Amino acid sequence: MAERGSNLVVINPGSANVRMGFASQDVPFNIPHCIARRIHPQEGEEPKFFVRDQMLNCHVTSSQNAERESAYDIIAALMKIPFLDEDMPSPNQPLPPKMGRVDGFSSQQSRDDSKFTWTDMTERSIKPSTSIYRSVYKNAEEDTPPSTSGDGNENDFEENKYKEIIFGDDAMKIPPSESYCLNRPIRRGHFNVSQNYSLHQVLEDLRTIWNWILTEKLHINPRDRGLYSAILVLGETFDNREIKEMLSIVLHDLGFSTAVVHQEALAAAFGNGLSTACVVNIGAQVTQVVCVEDGVALPHTALALPYGGDDISRCLLWVQRRHRTWPNFQTDPVSKPIDMLMLNKIKESYSQIKSGSFDAVALVHSYDNERSAGHQKTRLSALNVPPMGLLYPRVLVPEEYPPPPRSWFQDYDDMLEDTWQTSDNLYSSGNGGFGMWDSYPMLPTRLKKFDNIGLVEAIVSSVLSTGRVDLQRKLFCSIQLVGGAASTAGLAPVLEQRILNKIPANQSIERVEVLQSRTYPLFVPWKGGVILGVLDTGRDAWIHREDWIKNGVHIRSGRKYKDSYFLQAQVMCYYNI
């Protein structure tokens, strides 16, 4: 690994974070997938931090709120949580014996009450008044230019100026009183294209973020990129055009010599040393279920669920407000990303699936317009409800997003009509899902999308769609949880019990097992990409920079395939061709 992986860079982009690193590393850099650009307000305008997503429709309708309340009541009854009209302990009373405490967490979770600090948007720049004078002597190879003063720097001065671009964690911790616009190029497993966020800007932000990570974190000089190869580990939600655009960024804009695309579910299986598994990838904003058999992902088993870890965090805030335990802070995870960072930290530190009332005392921080953040120790209630949203998604109520411009999805590059004869009813859009992605004005999708089924139903549906009893038995005993929310304590045993109860009686399945991950579940797909790249089993799948820029791609048959469908089918081994 250390020898062959030194010139391989593995990139695993997600909606909330991008994981990137050398194949020779043990773990990648995990950086928020966002960028903040400075806005220059016009004269007389007040500075304001602007999150592009706040232009989107995040309003919860009355019917959705009623569904959420109903789902909460169901979960409360199942988990034996007291209802609001029952006697609850006062904040000054100790926890009753039946209430869980924070010391029963898994090894991946640790209590963290530390606060975030606002980002410093300024940087120092030295402006010498004799810059032209010195450059002349520098060109003349003079070691020290002459000076009339003692040190030659009496006219130099330091200037604090605003940073024009801020990345990652720092971008999410910019005070609301500053003039910056935060962009997230990927949302809900797709490019975040909207009327206010053009495709051109999305691609430019992706290129800029990845280039910054390569330069500042991996220390790869842009002039040396031709000595490196890139491995893209992409989720199943990305469509053909998006895959092609990311390849163009890697090969054309970032300058890698060769690149290969691997499917995230397949990489996750390899990352845990498996060749056959039902891979359940619980990301920040989308959950994907795909079955893998003998190293090949089965396309008709792929499901996408429009919720993930971020929705659990927002549900945690809703539950606390419902129980009136959240302090009187103006917490807004949509317009203030630093609040989402805080909610994610609380969720990771305290939430778990456990029967009975599970409360904990935590330090909650306030991040207002002022730079100084307040804090308050408070009792958090019903901490086992938010993660149960994976099983009862109605309690999560994900945001709704308007559709992007329809013309963007048209891909006219060498579309071959006969390539789509493989599509059939298995690739229909299911019974709902993303409103913004089900109305493609073009060709059938190859990924089922649902928005009203829980994780248990999705896993059972995916495995049973294989149609073979012997394979179904293997898959039900090889369920693999990956992604950040997969570390939730108590999730695995609950899934095992409920999946076994959900399997129809006429199916001869007697055992269900969720396998323990060999490493931190968030990094398993990235690690699998490392293994696939180092093993180099698919030499023909590697795409050379010159071939991509000039001619498209020549794979095996020698035909010119610019259509990303064949890219997905052959490079990603999406079908067993």
C-alpha cells in the first residue's frame, strides 16, 4: 500500500463532507464540502452572511407537522418514553433510575461539550513601498538591495484585509454579521443546481475546493499533478452527467494523468473485506441501499432514501423544542451553519437507540451575531427519538428543494439510443422521492427513490429483489452499515430484530446479522477505493487525460463513448458486462 499508493489520490465526495487523501494514508482528510466567497456590499448596505440554501423552500407544512407528531407518538410508545402530559422531572431534580446516562456509549462516541469559535476572516499582507525598486535588484541577482535607511523596511507596512475565499470548517464558522456567501456544491446526493446556483458555479466551486485540499492538505503542487492518478469513489445517486463533469474536473482542470471511477457501495464492501453484502450507506443527507454479489453491485437492488445524519440532527433540535428543554437560543441550522455543527456534535455525543427515557445533561452553546458565544447547561430529553427517524422517516421531515433548470439534464454528447434498451420497469422512480429529481425530462432513472419508507423496509425490499433464496440468506447475514450515522449506538441490534420480523413468513430466512465494521464506518468506502486502486484489477477502466480531453473514452471495444451511461456501466462495473 505504502509503495503503490504514494501516487494515488482517493476522492470520496459527499453532500456534507469530502474525504480525500493518498492511498498510502491510514485515514483521509474529512473536510466540509463547502466554500464561502466574500461579497462586496454596495455603499449603504449592511454586511450579512448569506447561505445560498436559505433561498430554498424549507417550510414545513401543517400536514407534514401532523405526520411528524404522529410519528413521534409511535416512537415514544415503542421506546416507552413518557408523553408530554406525563410528569417530567424538573431541571433541578436528579435523573430517575430508569433514565439512561451518558456513560453507556459505544467506543466511537465520546462526550464533547467544547464550543466552536468564530473564524477570523482577515489575513495580514505586507505592502512594501519599495517593491518595484527591490524587484529590479532581485532580477539583477543582488543579494541585498541598497537602502538609505538602517534596515530598508521603514516604509513597509502591514495591512489586514479580508480573505476572498474560505473553505471547510472555517467557512461554516463565519459570523452572521460578515459579508460572505456560503455555497454547497452537492446537496442530497446531486449537484446543488438551482435557479440561484448555476451549473457553471457548482463546477467552479467543486474545482476550487478540491484544488485547495490537494494544495494545502496533501501538498501536491499543481505543476506535479501529472505524476498522480485519481480514484473517484462516487455514490449511486449521481447521474451520468454529474459523473462525467467530475471526471472532467479531475482530468482536465486538476491535471491528474489518469483517473478511475468506482461505485461507493462496491468500495464499501471491499473496504470491509467482503465480496457479498447488503451495503447500507447512511450519509449526511441521503441513505443508499445496494446489494453486492461476488464483487458486482446489483443495479436492480439500489434504493435511495432522502434522509441522513443532518436530518437526525435537525430532528434532535425539534424534539428538544417540543419538550421545551432547548435553551432560549435562536438556533437556526439552515441560515447559521455553525448551529448545524453544534447539533451534529451533540447528536454524535449523546444520541443512541435505547429503550426507555434517555436523557442527558449537556452544555449547549449560543452562536448569535456577536462574536462572543454564550452557553447554558441543560437537560436534553428523548435522545433516542431522533436516530429512530431512520426507521420512521416521517419524524425527520427533510427539506424540500425546487427543481433545477430542466435543460441542464439534457446530455447531447453522442447519445446512443440503443444504449437505453437495457432499461426496464425495474428502474422506475418508485413511489415518490425527491421532487426535484423525479421529473427528469429525459430518460428513465436506474435508481429507485423513496421518501416514505424506513430503513428496515428498504433493506428487506432490496435483498428480496434479488429473487434467489441462497443469495438472500447470504445478504441478510451480511448487512454492512457505513456512513457517519452508522456509528449510532444500538442501531445494529434494532435493525436485526426488526428486519427479521419484517421478512414475509413465506421466505425461509431464519437469521439476520449486521456485521461490525473493521474501521470507522465513515471512512470505509474511501478505504475500499484505496484497495481497488492499489489492486489495479481493472486496468482497462483507467482513463487517460489525453483520451478524455480529446476523444472521449475508448473502453475495450474501441468505440467512442462520451455517453456517461457506458462510463457508469463499464468503468464503475455497474453492470456485470
